Amino acid sequence: MKILMVASEGVPFSKTGGLADVIYSLSKEEVALGHEVSIVLPLYGRKLVGEYELKLVATVSVPLGWRQQVARIYTTVVEGITYYLVENEYYFGRDGIYGYYDDMERFAFFTIAVRNMMAELELKFDLIHVHDWQAGMLPVVIKEQNKREKLFNKLKFVLTIHNPAFQGMFDPNLIVDFYNLPMALYESGQVRFRDRASTLKAAIMYCDKITTVSPTHAQELLTREGSKGLDDILVLRANDFSGIVNGIDNIEFDPAHDLHISKTYSVKTLKNKQANKIAIAKDLGLKNPAAPLFGIVTRLTWQKGIDLFIAGAKEALEHGANVIALGSGEYGLEQALERLRSEFPEQMAVYIGYNNKLAHNIYAASDFFMMPSLFEPCGIGQLIAMRYGSLPIVRRTGGLKDTVNIYNGHNLAEATGYGFDEYDEYWMKLTVNFALENYKHEEIHNQLVVNAMKYDVSWKKSAKLYLSLFKTIK
């Protein structure tokens, strides 16, 4: 099968979060399974290209109403994946990826550029896999404007919703201005959502299949409470909607071969894990390296349950544990972490920002990894943590519920972490105390660690599920 991934970011060329990892890792696994996979991304500045040699293969015109823009298309191959990178200095030659006043125009340009690139280079695919709102109008444009053309008329489309909170809302008049599509698409309700136009709504209506990144999150999106307003739309497509949990790159995240960490280890050499805890405690100035260590690597945003993390971290600190937090985001949450550190300066370390080496070392050194999210479509952190034998402490929502087998005192043979249901500080603290109590019993804690490290967090199973889904599209 010939597959084109269309997304706003992707490793190794751009990344703000887990989406970029998914695009790359899923594509790499599909290639390993014998399929021909390409990825098309915006090119956000040459400094991000690094050591990869890009070849200019096309220059295509991209009309956006009265605007006449040009996209330069570059290509390279990484791990068997053919990348197409769309360059336009005006739209993408900026310091960041998102958060600009003209984001709707930027990704409308990207959408039209992808379609025109396919036509210019005569790129024939069996299926286009679009991700989130940024590429949501691509199936609309192709099905409405190119459905009679040989290159496009048999194309199938799949949408994956990674973050339903971002829905690509825009002024309905821009349907005509940006995409040269009739207002009848808005008036009929195909792209109308809450009295505006929505690229995500459009993709849901036009794609052949819709997925999200875990089975539980798929069920949540069909409910009023968990849908971010999308339930009425997704219920209409319920027969074509499913959840497939994410995986991680088992080569990048492998404690037995990780060059970032102080000492490598595996299930058979688990005692070596303690060397990482001692090393990171020394590096970050924690007084008691032998104390149980709680870690978190996250965006500091309301979605991630940082208020619960702070409550749980304080409970752990008051019981003599150490805490290391790595992340950036909302200023108030950054300051809340700094205040907690000032209260426990010999037990807590905070790094505001992102540091890949430190992140790997937190996973390797931690005894427990905290993810008390308000909502979490899938989550990557808990998968990496289990791979490194750092027991997740999660709120059972979305993919956290699907991937972490919660220890309840009676299921030691298969449990891989700790968790609770209610979004409440009481349950967070109670779970932290339960974890600390079990930490005192080496046979219990070590068995949970072994279970977690043996849990299959690879992309192989999930990639096969995606490919099976693709084959069901007639």
C-alpha cells in the first residue's frame, strides 16, 4: 500500500509534542511491514534540517484568493520514509510552529500546496492519512475539486484526532477565499461547527475512516462530557470511528542501549537502575539519593493535571521522597513548581524548558512517573516510563486507562503502575501514599517494575491495526 501522511510536524524535522513522534514512528513501522510511506510537512526553517540533505523537486503555485504564493518542495529519505517538505519563508520561516495570528492562512496554504504538489509531481497514493485540524481541509479540497481526475479519484482518506481541543475554527467566508470552495458546503453543515467553519469538522465529515489515539478516548469523544463538543458530529460517524493506542520508538527509548543515561540496564540487570537515581540526585543537588524518586516530564498546562501533580508531589516530599520536574508552559504553573521547590530545596529539582538528555535520565532514574491528566487522548510519557521501569501514577482517563494496568493489591502478576479515577487531590495523595507503602516491600515494587518493563509499548501491534483498518475501506 502507498500511504501519504500529512501533518503539521514530524520527527526529525519539527516537534512540539507527541504528534511528531507518532508521525515518524508509525510511518517507520509501516515501512518495516512492507508498505511505501511518505510524509509531507511544512519546512519551518533550514536550521531544523540538520544533517539531512534536501533535494528541490518542484516549485508549485499556491493561490489563496487574491494572494499568489509559491511553495518549494524538497525531498529526502529517512529510515525508508520519503519526506516531502513544503518551504515558504513568509508562512513557515518563523521562530515557532504554532500560535500566530494567521495560523489558519498558513495551514490553508499548506493544504493547497500538498494537493498541488501531488499534481505537479504526479504522486499516486492509495490512501492519505491526515492528522488533526491543520490538514483537515485536504480531503474536502480533493473530493470537491479533483474527484474526476485519475490521480485523485480513487484516493481514500483517514483522519486521526490527536487533540480534540483544537478544532481549526475560522470565518466561513474564508471557505471561498482560502480554498476556492462554494459557501454551500457551509450552508449544508458539512464544514459548519458552532456557527463558524471548522477544518476538524470538515475532516470528520469527508474522511472514510476516523480514528483517535486510544479506545477509551474514542468512547469519551462520543459523550457530551468528554467530547470537547464533537460528540454530535462523531456520533453521526460512529460506525467509521475507532481508537488505536499509540506506541513508542523502542530503539530511541531503550534503557539497555540508551547513551543519554548514566548506566544502561535491562530486566536482567535491574540493579543498575539505581546508579541512574544516584547520579541524577548528585547532578541536581538532591541531598538523599537513596530516597524514592518521583519524576514528571510534561507540558505545564491545565490539561496535564499539574495542580494534582503539585498536591501529590508535596505529599511525597513530606514523606521524605525526592521529586524532579521537567517542563514548560503556563507561567502560573511554572511559578507554582518553583514555589514548591523553594519549600523543599534539598528534595526537589525543577527544570523549566525542555532537555532531551535530562528527560531520558528522569525516566531512567525515577521510581515513579506522575501523569494525573485531566484528559489524555493517549499519552506517551507513561509508555516511556514503563519501558524504563518507572511506575506510572496516572488518572484513569483516555489512553492512560488503556495502557497502565493499575495495581490494586491483588493483581501483582500483571499490574504495571498505580492510578485513580476521580480528578481530586484526595485520590492523588492517597495513590502516592499507596505507592510509597509498596515501595518499602522490595518484592512487590520490583515485580511491578519487571511487569512494566515487559509490557509491549512498541508500534508494531498498533501499526498492524491501522493497516487492517485501511484495508476495510472500499
